[in-house]
Amino acid sequence: MKSRTLRYHILFWAGIYLLWVLVFRSYSVSITKTMTVEFCYLIFITADFYAINNFSVPKLLFRKKNFLFAIATLTIIALSAWFRTLVALQMNRHFFHGPVIDFNTIYLNSLVNISLWVLLVTIIKMLIDRKQTQKQLELLEKERIKNELDYLKAQINPHALLNSLNTIYGHIDRSNRTARAILLQFSDLFKYQLYECGAEKVSLDKEVAYIKNYVAFQKLRKDDRLVVNIDTENIGSGLEIAPLLIVVLIENAFKFVSSFSDKENKIDIQIFVKENRLFCSIINTKEIHQSAIDVNSGGIGLVNLKRRLDLLYADKHTLDVNNEQDFYETNLSINSR
């Protein structure tokens, strides 16, 4: 990696040097003199660039020592311009045998040229570094989100239980058809989570089919006094969503639904699509003594859901809660675009 970086730097400065020779070449001056003068500039500009970027920037600028950074940078450039002037005078006198040139004139030209090129090359380096850093941050963010989503999904994806369920199913007496049917239905729920939910998105109609299967299974755990209504509309529109989002709200409804003996216990589920936007409304009756259910606290399911929505849909979703005295309502809206 270091050798490749070194090659890039050498090629960059070689390209800069050739550019100078081509641009500043004068037909009244020999090519040898032009190459010598530009090579002299190259040495001092390169030295200044690395001194500033390897010392002044990390040691002073990044540590918020702006005044010291300005002083150090100006000192480096001023000294290099002074040395470059001395070298230019000696070369002009002993090698090029040209007319005597004023020290201040050469120094001023050297100072301006070195300053401009050091500034230009430094800006180019900062832009390249910023682009590379941004790219790395984007890759790290994608990896972090993927890892977090995998972790969150792993909490509700009981992979290891599927084989155990099949083993239990094989040991249930064949005459006990109810128990075998329940376990088979339960196994189907796990299969969906295992084989369908590995993808980032699933079709809404498959998700709704899973939800209906889940509701049927949950009803087996409740008595006949619980009424569950599922109303779906336009779910076959080809819409795709992240899996296992809606079911968290339905699970919550079953968990906190009332258990009156003299009144109706009810869960109403509405799922429909309108203009590429998914709407889901879940209402369950509740008992007065039940505490409020907050999406920002409580069980892992709701916390998990809220975090997944933030990661997957950011500003493209709304999750509203209406907690009344005798019923609890959640409304989820997701923009699939």
C-alpha cells in the first residue's frame, strides 16, 4: 500500500514538472535552462507541500491552533523562497552566465510562485482526501446499518428452532390432530421468517399471507370471545416492503388486547395501499388498568420496530399511537418510493 502511494506521488509530481516545462518554455531560452529552473521550483514546492501537510496541518490546524498554523506555513514558504532565490542567483552567475538580477525581484517572484503552487496542490490533496474519506464513511455506514439490521432481524428470526419443531412434530401422536395442526402452523411461521425474510424486501401479498397465518395461530391461544377482523385492499399491487414490520404491531395488539367476560374483545386490522404508499391501522380494545404502550420504551419488539423503520425508511414513514381509555390504536404509513 505504501509503495503504491509512493508511486502515485512520484507520478503526480512528474506530471506537474512536465506541465511546467511545456507551459513556461520560452523559445528565447534553451530547453535545458527551462528544465533546470522548473526543477529548482519543483524541489522547493514539493518540500513545502510535505512540510505543511505532514507537520503544520496535523500538528497545528487539526488541533485548532490556527494562528500557529498560519505562522508556520508562512515561515516555511518564506524560507523556501529565500533559499530558492540564493540557488537561482548562483546558477544564473555560474551556469547560465546571464545578467545580474536583483535579489528582491527573484525573491518576490519565488515567493508568489511557491505560494500559489503549494496552495493549489494542497487544495487538490484536500479535495481528494475528502472524497476518499466520504467514500470510506459511506461504506462504513452501509456496513454498520447492515450489521445492525442483521442483528435486529436475528432477534426475531429463530433459525435454530425450525429443526426442533420438526422433531417435536414427529413425536406427537398422530391421533392428536389438533396439536399436530397447531405445530405445523407454527412451523410455517418460522419457515417464512427463515426463507423469505433473508431478503431486504418481500412482496406485500406474501407478508399479508404471513400475517393472516400469524393471526390464525394467535387466535388459537385466545378464547372465542376475541374477535379479530382483517381488512386488506390493493395488496397485490406489486408493492415490496421490509419483512416483519407490521407483525410487530399485531403481536403487540394480541399482547395487550382486553379479556372482558361481559364485553366484546376485539382487534381490527386494516392494511391497504394507495399511490405506492402502505397504510396499516391496528386497533385493539384494552382494559382501563392497563398502562400506556409507548413505541419508545417497553418491549424489545416495538423498540426494534422503531429502530428498523429509522434505518430503512428514515423520513419516508410515520408511526402514530393513539392510546385511549378503552382502546389502543397504532397507524403505520410507509412510502415505498
